Amino acid sequence: MSFTPIDYNPYDFANRRHIGPSPEEMAAMLQAVGAASLEALIDETVPGSIRQAIPLGWAPLSEQGLLARMRQVAARNRVMTSLIGQGYHGTVTPPAIQRNILENPAWYTAYTPYQPEIAQGRLEALLNYQTMVADLTGMDVANASLLDEATAAAEAMTMAERCAKSKARAFFVAEDCHPQTIGVVRTRAEPLGIKVIVGAAADLDPAAVFGALFQYPGTYGHVRDLSEDIARLHDAGAIACVATDLLALTLLKEPGAMGADIALGSSQRFGVPMGYGGPHAAFFACKDALKRQMPGRIVGVSIDSRGNKAYRLALQTREQHIRREKATSNVCTAQALLAVMASMYAVFHGPKGLRAIGERVHFLTNRLYRALGAAGAKVSPKAFYDTITVEVGVGQAGILAAARAEGLNFRKIGADRVGITLDETTDEQVLIRVLRAFGIEGVPPHRAELSFPESLLRESAFLTHPVFHMNRAESEMMRYMRRLSDRDLALDRAMIPLGSCTMKLNAAAEMAAITWPEFANIHPFVPVDQAAGYHEVFADLTDKLCEITGYEAFSMQPNSGAQGEYAGLMTIIGYHKARGDHQRTLCLIPTSAHGTNPASAQMAGMGVVVVKTAPNGDVDLDDFRAKAAEAGNRLAACMITYPSTHGVFEETVREICKITHDHGGQVYLDGANMNALVGLVKPGEVGSDVSHLNLHKTFAIPHGGGGPGMGPIGVKAHLAPYLPGHGHTGGPAGVGLQNSPAGVGLQNSSAGPVSAAPWGSASILLISWAYCLMMGGQGLTQATRVAILSANYIAARLGGSYPVLFMGNKGRVAHECILDTRPFAACGVTVDDIAKRLIDNGFHAPTMSWPVAGTLMVEPTESETKAEIDRFITALLAIREEIRAVENGEITAENSPLRHAPHTVEDLVADWTRHYPREQGCFPPGAFRVDKYWPPVGRVDNVWGDRNLQCICPPVEDYAQAAE
């Protein structure tokens, strides 16, 4: 007998680790869908007229090879002690939080908590965050985070306009706000016709504005009481917004005590690494009277079916899908994972710990101020918290160089000043190095004295809720974080089959580098030569994304998908204006488009023209043609999603692009469904001009319970000069123009910044880069094929029980399919009942009632094994039998397990009075028995929660009452 070596490569990441079904499982799935081969299925699904001719070319790395490459790249970054400030600070991430939250898939693989029964852990952590923010800012209510401080300020501006009694059309921004904030506010204001007035607070004319933004403390360190300015604004019917610092507020008088209407900022210094710009959770809080106008997600307290306390997302959670172009914000992705980290930092330290850290930073700054002053330096301001500015005249370059020689980065201000901001990581040795850079030896002794007027000392208590006073022994902290994660259902437990959200594997090797100090501890405004490793990542990732998409340039700045939409539309507007086409302001958007599309168009100053959807779910081509002709030379763009939001490869995509171009418009192709295109179709080759890519969907960045995300935009060469710019870089930031045709270069006509940091949430770009490197071109293409196979397998297996709403001309779906549950309404069974019943089976529900009300949109992704997909199918088939029992009159919908779902342990052990067996209710087919997931609460009452809105931690007595 001759020896035959095994034909198996254990280091083939794409086919052994990322793609779920084995070759044998794929063969069985192909048989079920009636396709001769995987390639034959793709030929039947994807129109041949749009298929790319050249396959993706780069070879894959193994996990070990990737980590070695990452180490080489990390070594190119130079980690200095950055005292630049400007809203970014060194911080200490408690190891317990790093390991148990940031590096824990139970937290980072979870989805946005739209299904509250299976998200009680992260909802409690986010409620803690809201309570922390409301307490420290002195405001009544806070949301569950926004993207970054600068975009939060822009949201505050538009909210102020909605809420103000003043009819003025101008917004005042104090000149000592952070420069990146001023830049983003200006970008947001321009298309909305809002005049931005930047000046000294002393020059504020309240009657001329609908609102004003102040920085507290100011970007150059100034601390002053804003009460008088705020009172003047209120007298004029205007809104007062304060960008502030949470650590400073442990000592300083809070904005709420000064009368502020809105408070905002970044929670980055609460244990979240700088990461060359992000991701970091912005905070946003306001007065109670304004809460229904607040952007973003808000966690509220409600009750479940047994009257127990339960958490849920409250108010305008999905207003983009309800109000569409009338939406006041396109915020979709927040920064939930980072907000959870910041909230745990507050729980870890408690109010005493935060106050101690805050005092230590302030007193160290006081020592630095005294030492510089004693040496004759001219230091300002007199009232400060953690930031001082030193006049150095013509010696600025020498001081900055001396600081770099000490391993320090100071902030360059103008031509004759430097700024220094101290932080939690500053110690005696750092002070000595700072002073050496100025030629000063030694430091003054510690003094417990304030460097601001005593009238500005905080008088109110904060973090009084018991959760911030628990025993902070690490054993207790570890158990608290574990208890919360156990209440949730994330991707580490089960498949999350969400249509349009692509909850695929987030591999451990892809995640590893984000916590390495060489990547985590880089300030976003360091000299570029200190971030050479990052820029190698940007360049190579851009190369690969250009190859994947067929575009010539990319901007990495947008830090969410919705931000990408907005940035892409602003790029189109910039292009039209540069050509003198100022009248081009209309955007054609199909009714099936993502809800953020019309909201983004409105924010970009475009008028939305709605295009009908044909009965088969495609864009109605006749209506599109007519609307484009009617728009004529006013047509700026169309926004389409491909494959369609209905999960089909439309045959008419090239025609839609041609019609748009014939009328002088640009085509925006929403990249949300890129998971069905990679390696098969290049958007830039089918006629699209710009797309955003949801890196937290197609390119493996985890959803993190509702964020972080990244939404970089790719463009054709003619749009490249109009990509987002940034004050720090002096031009378009993160642009891969090395891939552009000859003659394409940067111009000074770029749009303003759309995010606070030049390269957005730079640190998580490492994840998508690692994914591309380990998959290789062939692996990415195979992933797309298998995603399409898995969706068609589900459609084939379930099609006889649940009508599949839309299919292509050859009876195939793309990477997702829509199951029509509307017929069951005739017997009283709702799509909610099915979604909640799936929880009993240990599954997160598919996307509910979107894009069609009363349906379920299912996307299995390529990462799920056949066994897990079969378990999901088994669950849905069992649910169909329970519906059939209702249809046949064997039980009413009200008495069925469908209406009582989800079932909790409390249901299991209570006296059983239901009209169906306990076994059926609690252990349905598809559910694990030994590893059964038990939701911590029953069905949550959404209406009760909105009628009794409570968005901070409820008092402990409430829990005691609920227990009774």
C-alpha cells in the first residue's frame, strides 16, 4: 500500500477558519438548492454583464504570518508621550476592562440592542454610561453615545436650531473650541445654509444667533464661568451648547449648573486608548425639555411581561427609517463598545477614584505652571485645569525639537506658542522631561491648590447610584462584567442572521493588534513620521479596496456607514460646485433605500426625489427615467443599493447609472451589501461614481453592540479632489491617490472634515486590513460565493413554509432573502411573535419589518456552518408549525407560545398555567438543552417605556419593588 500525503492545509485561514461550511457541507447545500456547482449558482445569481473580468490577485497570509507582519508594521510607529491635548489624552485602560470587555467576544461581537430581551447586559452598561454622563455634566438626560466630539458638536448645532425660539440663521462657535470641532461644524453648516460665526466669547451677539458652542475648558486651557453668556443667550431665545471634559468635571463646576442646554464631548480619557484617532465614544446630554430632539440612541427603563424592570432603546431609535428625509440626523452606528468601556472605567474607579485622578492631573499641571513661571516663561492662562500655553517666540521649533528628544510631543500653536496638556499617565518623570525641554532642572513640590477660581469648584455630588459604589475588588468587577455579558446573546453564542448587517466572524487574529501599544497609544495629531506603520496600513488597505471596488481613491475619514454616505454626497456636491453647477441639488432615492440614505441627502443640502419600487422589488426603471428627466440639470445624484435592499441582483443597474449620467448626475452606490460583490462585481466598473463601505459589515470589524464602525468612501478619479479634507493634514485625508490615473492630484477644493480625526477611527482599520491579508483575493471571492450559497440554501429550505418575497429572474436570491410573514397576521400572529420565539431557540431574530413591514430579512453570512444554519432552519420550521396550530384553531394566538415568547427561567419554575406544555414553551426544537440561552427578562413593553421615560439608572428601591 503506497503512502498518500493528506490534502489539507490547516493554515488556510479563508477556507478552514473564516468560511463556515466545509466542502462536503457545500456539496449538500448545493444539492438542496438545485445547483450543479458553486460557480453555476453564481452564474444563475449574478448577471454576467456586470461580472468582473480580472480576479482579485493577492496571496493570503496565515494567522502566524499575519501577526508577524503586524509586528513589523507596528515597529514603524514611534510611541511618544503625547501632551498635545486637543481632546485626546493618554489614559490607563484597567487590564480587567481590556480583557473582559475590549478583548471579549461576548461584548465585541454583539449587535445593536434592537431586541432588548437578549441585550439586557449591554443595555445596563449603556444606562450606566448615560447616568455617568448626566451626573458629570449636570444635565437631565444623556444618550448612549455618538461618534466623536466634533460630530457631536455638529449634531448639537442642528439640534439647537430645531429647539431655539430664536429665528436667527447663524450659530456662534467660540474661537477657543478645538480646531477639528470648528472644522466639522463648518462642514455640516454649509449645505444647511447655517452661517457659522467664530469669535471671542466677549464678542457674542446673542440676538444674531440661534445657538452658541463653548469649549470648557478651552482648547488652550482657559477655564471660565459661562453662566453670564448662557443667560444672555437664553434671554434672546437661543440655545447654549458646551463641549466639555468629563475628567475636568470631577473638579469643575458642571455645565448644567451654569444653565447649559446641551453638553457634549469625548469619553476617550475614561480608559479608551487614543488609537490614532479612534474609536471613542462621544457623549451628548441635554435638558429634559429637549430630550425628544436629541440625536442617537437612548437607553430607557421599561417593564417586561411580568412587570419586572427591563431596559430597551427608547424614543427615536430608528427615526431614519420612519421619518426618512425628514429625519433630523442620520446617526445609525454609535460607539457602544467604547461607551461600555468608559462606563466600566467609572464603575471601576467610582466617584472617589475619578476625583482622585482628576485632582492628580490638575495638581501636576499646577506644578508645571509654577516651574515655568519661576523660570521666567510667559505662561497662560491663569485659570486652567490640565492645559497650559507657553509663549516661546522664535524658539518654537527648538522647544518642539527638544521635547521630541525627550520622547515628548507638545502642541504647536501658531508660530510662537506651544501647548502642553497633562493626563492620567503623567508622572513625576514626565514632568522632569517636560521641564528639561525648556532647559529647567527639577520640579516644584506638590501643592493641593486650585489653579482656577474657587467659584468654579464643583459643589454637586456625582455618581451617587450604588452601581458606582460597588466593591471594586477585581474579583467583583470581573463577576459584574461576566454577569452582564451572560444576559446577552452575541455572535460567540449563536448565529445572528441579520439581513443587511452581515454578522460574520470577527477572527481573534484580526483583533489582536488593536490593543498593542504601538497602535493604541498614538495621538491623532502627532507628526506623520511617528505613525509610519499606520500609514503603511492605510496605503495597503487602500490598494486592496481600490482593487476590490474598481475605484481610484479612498478617504478613510468617515467613522460610520452613515458618515460615509454623508461624506460621499458632500464629495459629489463639491464636484458639481467646482464645475459651476450650483443648481444641482436633487437626489433620486428609491423607496427601498436604507433609511439613512434620504437623511444623509437632506444633511448634504439635497432635495430628495422618491423613486417607486416595482412589484418585484427592483427600482421602477420607468419612474426613475421620468424623475431623472424632470430633474434635468438640477439632478445631483442618485442613491442606490446593490444588490438591492430586497436581496436581489437587479439586471438594470447599468441602465440606472447611464440615465443618471446622461442627465449630468453622479451615482452613489450604497456599499451596505458589498458582501455579495467582493471578487465578483466592482461597483466602479458598473457605472457607480462613489460608494461607502461598511467595514463593520463586509470587512470584519465587529459591531460591538452598536458600534464602532467605519465607512470609508471610494470614488472614481474625477471625484478624488473633492474628498473630505482636514485641518491637520491640509488636504484630503486618507486618500489613496497613488492608485489614480496619471494627472490626478490634490486640489484645494476638497470638502471640509466630516470627522474629528483625519483618518477616522484609525485603529480599527487594522481589523479590515488583517482580514484582507489573511483571506487573500481568492479567499475573499470564495467568501462572497459561500454567502450567496448560504442565503439560497435558507431560501430553498424555508420557501415552502415562508414565502420568499423577492428573487432574481432565475429564482435566486443574493446574500440575503426576505421571508414574508404578513399572511400570518390573518390569524393574529405578528412578525414580533416570530422574532421573540426565535429567542427561545437561542437565536437573534433576523432584521424585522425592513425594507418591507411585516417581513424578516435573513442573512446567514459565509461564516456560519451548515449545522448552525440547519439549527436555525429547524427553529423556523417549528415556529411555522406553531403558527399552523393557530391557523387551524387548535390554540389562539394570545394563548400560544408565540405570544408568550420569550420564555424565562422564571416562567420555567413558576406554576404552569399556559395552554401548551412547559417543554414546548421552554425547549423548542433547535434550542440547546445543556447550553440553553435563557433571556433575563420576558417580552419588553415598549409603549410603557416611552410613556414613562427614564434614561438614567433607576434607584435600587425600584428593583426591590419589582422583585416583590
